Amino acid sequence: MKKIRKILSSLLAMSMMFTVLAVSASAAVPTAMSAEQLAYMDLDSAPYVLQQDILDARAEIIFEQSWTVDGAVSIINLDDGTEETLPEFSELFPGWDIPVHPYKMEIDYIPAIQAGSLDYGVNAILGVYPDNGYDSEPFTTFVGTGSWVGAYAWSSPVDGAHYNLGFTNTSTGQNLGWIYNLSGTQGAKVNTQTNMMYSVRGSVNRDEYAGGYYMIITDNSDVIGDFRPIP
């Protein structure tokens, strides 16, 4: 009988220990936190179960405003070619890692491209962010010319449409900049290096702006000021 009691006592003690551990673990995970609260938690000291939530919350904030990395991307006015600089990612989000875009391309040979040789149009289907924003597949990829390359919408599905553009060094996977909510009289440009691949992706912020866009990609500086903005 004593032996049975000892066994029961041991089982009860073990049960209480596991209960305490479970309660302690759950207590370490905050509940009902807003996206902003999650985003500004310390990633390194946060519980493992929250780390992906923190990164997702940061992405939501990161891609709802415009920024650049080392001045690589800026906004251009399509009417007169004037340039608007963007805030640096490191200034807006100190201590945060720049998201690495998933569409990195491994290319063994990249043909030499000279400045003044890029000037083409491409059809792009832009969906609503975030479903088709940061993780969207690039609608065009090109070889860097060693100078700037501009991108802008020549036509859109509806009048007054606004859209987002993101630029990536596809050879390294590094994001170079994100421009949020461009109007029809605005475009963007990215400074490129020779023998590097670059990609452009896009999205929109409202359902009525989603659809087909005709995008112009050019490094022809003579075109600045003569861009034909979307209605």
C-alpha cells in the first residue's frame, strides 16, 4: 500500500511540474498585442514562437511607407524630371534587418549592357498589397547599365490609380528601396551597377486600382520631362 502511495505521489508531483512549466511558457508569450507592439519587440530576446509574428508585423510597417538603401532609389516627377529623395531604411527602422527578397536569381553569365540601351515597355498585373506586394514576383528583370534606370506606369486600369514599386538587386537578393502610393504623375529610378541583375515588382493599395498596367523601363535621360503620365 505504501508503495502504491509513493507511486501516486510521484505521478502527482510530475503532473504539477509539467503544469507549472506549461503555465510559465505561456506566460512568456504576450497575448492580444497589436502589430506595432509586436514589431518593436526585441527580436533576439523574444520567445521563439513570436519571432515570425514580429517579422511579419515589421514587414507590414516597412512596406506601408517609402524608403531607400544607401540612396539607391528615388522618386521622379514625370512632368519635369525633378527628383525627390527618400528616407534611409536605417533611419526609419534602426536595428531592423532589411528584408531579403525571395526572388534571388543565380546567373553565371551576364552580358555587358551600356548606358542608353534600356528603353522598353512591359505589361504588369498589380494586385492588392500585401497579397501581391512584397512577396510578389517581379514583373521585369534587367541588367544594370552603370547608371540610373527609371520605371513608371504609362497606362493603368482606372483613372487616378496609385501604385507601389519595389526595386531589388536580384543578383544578391537585397532590397534597394520601396516607393509607396505613387501617383500617375510620378515614377521612380534606381541607381544600378554593371554586371548586376535588377528586378522591379509592384502592387496597389485598393481593390479598384488592381489590374493591368503598362510599365516603361528606361535609362534614357532625354526622356525625362517628356514622360506621358497615366490619366
